[in-house]
Amino acid sequence: MSHFKIAVAALCLALAGCGKPSDTGYQGWVEADLIFVSPDEAGRVVKLSAREGDQITAGASLYTLDDDLQKADLNQSNASLLNARQTFDRAQSLMKTGSGTQATFDSAEAQLRIAEARVNTSQTRLARRTAFAPVSGNIQQIYFREGEMVGAQHPVLSIMPPGNMKIRFFVAEGELPKLAIGDDVRVACDGCASDLTAKVYFIATMAEYTPPVIYSQEERAKLVYLIQARPSRPDALRVGQPVSVFLKPKTS
């Protein structure tokens, strides 16, 4: 029996210590703050100018909705503006000849300004039937296709700007002194380049009992804090990808 115990002890030493977890780093994953592009008013998608996975630049056309109602509204506003301008011109002429009153002139001028504002509003509503990219990035997902009806404020698609990608991971309370805002950390994942890094920009002030994603039994029921870091090469990562985060040694 003593020989068996010695053999087990030797095996443990060969495996770098029984019951001692290997240095796998802090377990985390990649997330992104997406930009959702939505119409002001409901309508039918008549044209999609982008596809999922496309790289687009700010100002690029994304999609167009049907605009029959907006064109009709603009025509009505233009007609009202024409009538208001004619009324104003008559009131102005009467004022010059002394036949009109100041009150009539002021009322006509006010109605003209209102009609001009309505035309501007109608033109804006019509122009916004075509959506343009507010930022540069990657088309992450398209929620409505050509021919489908989309409601007001419902996203037609989402854009992922590279700068909005982040790495989220959790550390135990005792590990917090090792981290500070602005620290660089090393990031590793399956199939990733070996030189990936990220900069810590957020450290939670409130603890959580269990991170949303559990990778091992040892991580359960621990008091942990959320850390977020911006990757130096966001193009090398994918949203939802699991990663391991390693602290860089402090330089004195």
C-alpha cells in the first residue's frame, strides 16, 4: 500500500500538483454595443442597399421605405403654402395702399410662416424614407427584408462599429488590486493571433455572485466583479466568442 501512495504522489507532482488549477486566465467573452437603425414612421421596405456582413461607411445608403403617403403630405403642404403666400401678398398690397389693417397683415404673415414650416417638415419626412448609416462599421444583422412592413422605431438593421466591441470578464474580489483602469491585458482564444491585447476601461463597483456564463464548477458561488476592456484589434474577434484574459506583469 505504501508503494501505491508513493506512486500517486509522484503522479501528482508530474501533473504540476493535484487539485491545483492550471493558469487558464480569467474566462470571458466578446460583446458589442450595436447601433440600431430604425425609421421614424412605419412603412414597407422597398429597397435594401446592404447585406449582413457588409462593411459600410458613415453616410452610405442602407434601405428605403415606401413614400407615397409622405409625397402626398408634401403636395398638400406645398398647396397650403401657395395659398398662404397669396393671402400674404394681398395683405401686403392692401397695407401699402392704406386699405388693409396691421392685424390682417400680421395674421397673414403668421400663416405664411406656419405653412413654410409645414413644408420643411414634410420634406424632412420624405427624405427620411431613405436611411443612411450614422456610423461606419459592419452590418451585423438585418431584421426586415424587402416587401416587409416595419413599424416606427423598430430596427431594420444593426451596425457594429469596431470601436464598440468589448471584452467582458469577471475577477474575484481578491484579484481586484491587480487591475486598474487603463491596464493592458492579453487576450487569447481558439484560432486567434497570439498578440491580441485589450485595455481595461471599466471595473464594476458592485459585486455579483455568479457571472452570466459559467465555465467551471470552481467559478460558482464566488463574489466576482465585472471588468470590461476594449480590444486593440477588434477585427480579429467575433461577437459571442469565448476568450481567456491574462494580466500583464506590472513594470516597476
